[in-house]
Amino acid sequence: MKKTIGRVFTYIFLLAVLAFAVLPLMYTIFASFKTNMEILTDPGSMFPKKFTFDNYITAWNSENFRVGPMVLNSTIYTLFNVVVTVLTASMAGYVFARGNFRGKKLVFGCFLSLMFIQVGGISIYAVFDVLNLVNLTSSLFSLMIVKMFGVQTMQLYLVKGYVETLPKELDEAAEIDGCSFFKIYYKIIMPLLLPILATVAMLSFQGSWNEYLMPTIFTVSQPSQQTLIVGLMALKSSSGAATQWNLMLAGSVIALFPVLVAYAFGNRFFISGLSAGAVKG
């Protein structure tokens, strides 16, 4: 009886979490088919009184919301960040898990502390000073360079924890065969990291595709390099009158679609990677 009651409360809790997660998404999708007047006068209703595709047509053909070039910019920027994050997180996680050097705990503690410190806009001025020193102007390319030399602390922590679960006998056997420290990484450890690297890639994809602040600052003087998320704000006042929430919501759904596709494919690879990783060691 107690197990049944506990199971019921568990399902109720999970359904509540699902509702909080899904309802905003459903509201955005359905509201994107409403007129702006309906959104302003009846914002509490979920379903539109009359479905209209005009919002998508107007948003797609907007001069300020150039879907094609912005999707290309977002794709290049996101894929670059995913590749860099996967490489840096896997290498740094492996070094901190398997390497032996002076000050390792101190250095890792410094990285770990960044998980709890949000510098936000404070570091932007310093970043631009560094870019000026190396003669780089504000552009999407400059932002990609900045990201390349950054470290995603959460992803590093995840990889380090996963490497520590791998038996050290694998490293010792590889050393006997003459493998160097780096060769052990890309020959032995890297293939076994596929499950956690799938998670790291998905987190990086979602964060990079939806990033707004830094791409906005770095492309303010380069409109042709703006990403899709940055371009959404151009729809807000495209008519010069009231805020065009209907166009912004339609643009948001357009920007959301690649993320949903990525998660649909990413989850499949993630699950298969977990299955393959379950038989390691």
C-alpha cells in the first residue's frame, strides 16, 4: 500500500514538472498563430480563435529578420562552439582525472569556483581590451575566438567525473604497450567518453544556439553577421507601432525548430552511447 501511494505521488510530481516545462512551449507555438490584437486583448487563452499563418509569412519575408543568412551564422557559430567544447572539455577532464602535476587540486578548484560565480557583463570590457591588443574588431569571428579560449566548467566537471569511473588498468595496459599520455587519451579514453560527450555536445548546442547577449554585442556593428536569436528582436518593432508579439512568437518557433530537431537526433545518439558505455571495463 505504501509503495502504491509513493508511486502515485511520484507520478503527480512528474506530471507537474512536465506541465511546467511543456506549457510555455505549447503557449508559444499556439500564440504564434494568433493575431497581435488577440494576444494583447486575450493573453490568457491558450488556443487562437482563428489560426493564421500570416505571422510566419511576414516574419519569414521581413527585411530585418533575414532567416537564411541568420540560420547560416547561427549554424557556423553553434557547430564551432560544440566542436571546441567537446575537445577542450574532454582533454581538460582527462588531464584533471588522470594527470599528476603540482597544483592540480588548486587549479581545478579555481575552475570549479567559476561554476558558482557569474561575472556576467563585468568581463565584457576586459574581453574587448584583449581583442584590441591583438587587433581584432567586433565580429562573430572574434566572438568565436573568445569562445575558443574559454573553458566550460560544467562540461569539464562532467567529463572528469566520467573519466574517474573508467578503470585505471586500461591506462596501465596502454603504457606497457608504449602509449604516451596523450595517445592513451585519443586511442583508449576518447572512444569510451562517447556517452558523456553526447551530453556535453547537446548542452553546448542548446546554449550556443540560444545565446543572445554576447552575439548581440559583438555583431552590433556587423548586422550581416547576426545570429537568428539576435534577429528576433528586430521583429519586435518591425511595424513601428505596437510591439509585434505575434511576429516575435512566430520567429521564436522558427528559431526553436532546429533545437528540437537536434534534440530528437541527439537523444537517440545519447541513449545508444549510454548502452555502449554500460559494458565498458
